[in-house]
Amino acid sequence: MNTYTITTQHDFSFTLSAADSDFAVWAANDKAKALQVPAGGATLWLHTQHCCQKLGDFNLESIEKSVSEQLGIFKNLEQAPSEYSWTGRDPVPRIHERVCVRVNGLGPGIVVGYQIDNGYLALIISVDRLPEHFNTHIKARRNVELQCFGSEINSLMSGAI
């Protein structure tokens, strides 16, 4: 996970963590929206071990919705469409419930959101730690959120792993 600082043309700045610069820009738009930062030009800075490197300029107006809104992620099951299919054998886990992702050896994590994918309810899960074999694909080892379907997880509440 990298640390980035965003400075705006309105002399406002904030810091955030993201896996790469694309995710940093998305996160910057989310955070700017939450902090009610005025829209306009912004600069993305990457913190390195010895300095802060300017990566480039972007426009906070360029993404009108938060990333979660763009991806259709929601935090409350009542926000789901009236019809969807759930593929899990256990009931749908609630937000902040711990689950075990069985596929790809991903292991335990926390449900942080929901998404409808082709009529199926998917979970957005923040896994505790990515397995070593993911190092070649994803630089971040923590705070990675993944989409999983019910058939790919076990509820840790039921004791199954």
C-alpha cells in the first residue's frame, strides 16, 4: 500500500493510502466528496522513503460519483434490488461480519459491502492478508477488497472454514 497526498487548487490537502495511482485518484474523489472539498484541479503526490514525488495533475470534477457508487456497491441489504440470487449455503453475512474466502487460498476477511453482479448478490470483502502467491499480481498485501459470491465463502460465525 502506498501513501499519497492530494493538494487542490483551493489550498486544501489530504493524505490517503492506495495500491496504485489509479486507485489513489479514485480514493481522492471519494474523500474529496466526503470532506466537501470544492471541485477543481488537484495534484497527486507519492510519498517515497526519502521524498515526495509529484505524479501528475487531475480534476476532482472528472469523477462525479464516488467509486462505490460507480461500481454499484452498497452497504445495506435494503438497498439491493428486490430480486437477486444468493449462492451461499449460510445466510447472507452482514456488514463487518467475518467470513473465510475459500477460493485462491484468500482466507479470513470482513464484509465491507454488497454488489449485484448479473443478478447474483456478491460480497465485497476486505481480506486480512493476501497469500504470498498474490505478490506478483498485487503490490499491496493488506486492505485489499475483493468481490466474492456466497458459494466462495464460509461464515466464520458457523465455525466452518
